[in-house]
Amino acid sequence: MRTVAIFLTLGGAAQAFTSRPVHPRSPRTPEPLGRRSTASLDAPPALKTAPLQPEDEWIEKLDLEAFGAEVKVLGRELEAGQGEADLAHLRKMRIWSALCGAVGVSTMALPLNPVTVMCLSLWTYSRWTMIAHHSCHGGYNRLGEGAGRFRSQTFALGGATARARDWLDWMLPEAWNLEHNTLHHYRLGEDKDPDLVERNLEFVRQWKGPVALKYAYVAAMAGIWKWAYYAPNTYKQLKLAERKDKGPPEGVDPDAALTLLGALCKPKLRGGLFSPLEFLTRCLVPVFLLRFVLLPAPLLLLPAAVGPATCFQHAIVHLVLADVLTNLHGFLTIVTNHAGKDLYRFASPCPPGSPTFLLRQVVSSANYKTGGDANDFMHGWLNYQVEHHAWPNLSMLSYQKGQPRLKAICEKYGVPYVQESVWVRLKKTVDIMVGNTSMRRYPEVEGTARANPV
């Protein structure tokens, strides 16, 4: 734990990184500067015709409204086509997840072995990235009673019992629903996006110390980020939302990431939003007790000849290593979705559902290799990030169906569609984190986006 504390202390409060969302308010924005609307901008002619960088020239050639219309139509078609096949697919993924859990739990008393660690890790990972993720977004809401509890209104909500049954993880489900489903999805790539890696890691990017220590910090955070960053920061956003009529407490930056160190030891960063005891008892302690105490506890009842204490110790080691592996797996497939020198960052908001909004979801997201349930399971269905951000409330099966068609629409209109190996995306993300590269800034004219229609 001393090593963890050292890395959490580096740079002060380290910045690493619903149900139906309430869309953030967005100001009315100008028409795109392109072949159909150049004259509509109140900007000097010289600025209107200023040349774009080669990688941005596609913007002025884009028929944005036609692009947005086709993406919307495809999304509605996929939504209308959902049915029993989507529920059957969800059941299949739940079975796969449960099998991983069964293998891991039934073998965790054995001496250390990688199969147990991997199965326990995949059990936790799949319950979050596939089952919880798509259920909390409402991916199965329109499928009636057949969806059972896997709907955004009920999944993992309603207290400790529902949380333990549906999705037991370090983040409080209500807090994650708000931070991820609303703030991240509807502010993607903006300064107010709570998961904007480039901004959250600015203190690492600007630090003048040895570059090797920068990489060491990123590696350490990758192994602990869910409880060291994600749990406290999502809880902070929940508490801010609960007092939205009052605004943030004095001295609290609502956009700054809050880590475990800040949540427990830095009252100024909490600003009275919650106490350390409240955070621990609502977020972390239930997970710790259920996963690391109650789950392996029956092993202590084994006959003395079997060695109950040793079996319990083996189980704890497996569970701790599985948690680290899940953090690493999640970092690899989640944090890398929206970071890289080939993805765009935006200076201003835009109206949800507008052509600009749909464009942003594409050009500020990255896919990995797609296709096949086994491949997609190992990626946690996060390899469909472009499609998921364009249509966040669809099922897993719908993304498989829609991915090649959305990619074809992007090719038709010349819109960049990024799809690469997850390992390539990891390299590009780490380059952003340590300051080797920067996000691509969306072109602007006098502070307003060049292609930013209502």
C-alpha cells in the first residue's frame, strides 16, 4: 500500500481519469463552415477561407446534415429490429460470465495459478463492461418483461442487495450511471468530459521529471484505477448533482478529477460534499467485505486436514490478483477508447442528437477489432465504441449488426472512422498521458467550431 500511496500522491490529487440521461444544456451553435453554409458565419472572409491542416480537410467537404440523417436512420432501424434474439444473446453472455465465475470460485482455494486469476477477473470484467454497461444504458428497456431486471430503471439499483446481485464493483451504480451515461456521453471530448484523459493527466504531461517515472505512474494507476480514481470521482459527480441548485461548494472544481487520496485525506477537494466515512461505507467497504471476506470465508470451514487457513490465503491471493488484472483489462479497453493524436478534442458544447453530436461521437472514439462473440467478449464489447456513442441505448447484438453499416456511412461521407488493435490504441493513449503527443483540436473560427451545426 505504501507504493500505491506514493503514486497517488504524485502530482497532488491525481487526475486519471443512467437510465435515461438528462442532457446537459448546450448553447445554440453556428452552421458548419463547408460547401453548403460558408456564408452563414459572422467571421471575416479571410478566416472563412483559412486553409485546414491536411488531416482536417475532410471537414469542408462533408455534407454534415446528410451524414447525421443517415446515422439517425440506421440507429432507429437497429432499435426497431431488437427482439428475442437480443435477449437470447444477453442470456448467452451472462452464461459465459457466470461460467468464468464458477471456474474461478471453485478453484481459488488451490495454489496460485493463472487460470483461476483469469477466470475471476473475466467474471468481474464481463459483469461490468457487458451486462451492467448495456443494461444501465437502457439497451434492453424496449424489450418488455422479457428483459426482467436488466433495464436501466432497476438494474443494480435499490440498495446493497440489488448491487450485490447485479453488479458488485467499486463504483456505486447510481454514481456511475450519472458520470458515465450522462456527463461522459453527452460531453464527449469537451473540457467538461469527466473522462477526458488529456486534461486529467495534464499534471503528468507537464511534469519535468524523468520520463521513466511518468510511465511508471501510468502503469501503477492502470492496476488500481477503478478504486483509486473511478469510484471517488463518480461519487463526487453524484454528490454535485444532488446539490445542482446550489452549485459546487466554494473552492471545488466540478471538472477536476477526485482520487482516493483526495476523497479521504484532502477536505478542500471534497468541499463538504461527503465525508470519508460516507464514501467508504457506500462505495468501497461493501465490495471489500463481500468479495474479499464473505466470498472466501466458507473455506475456513473446511476440515483441518485440508488446511482451511491455507486455502483461505490462496483464495485471497487469487482474488487480489484478479482485481489487479481486471483493472488492467479495463484500462486497456476503456481508457483507450477516446485518447490518441488521431482523435478530436472540442472547445465548445453542442446540442445532443444533432448532426454535430453524431459526428463527434465518431471522430472522438476508437474501435478495436470487431466481430464474433468470443472476440467481443474479451474486449468487453468496448470494441464497438463508435457505434455505442452514436446510439448508446442499444443492445450488444445491435452493435454487431450496425458496425459495418456505420463504417460504410463514414466512408461514404469521408468521415474518419478509427479502428485499430487495442494494443495500438494503448500506445497512442499512453503517448497522450505522458505528453509525447496531443489530441487533435477540432478547427475553429474565432473561437467557434468550423463544423458545428444545430
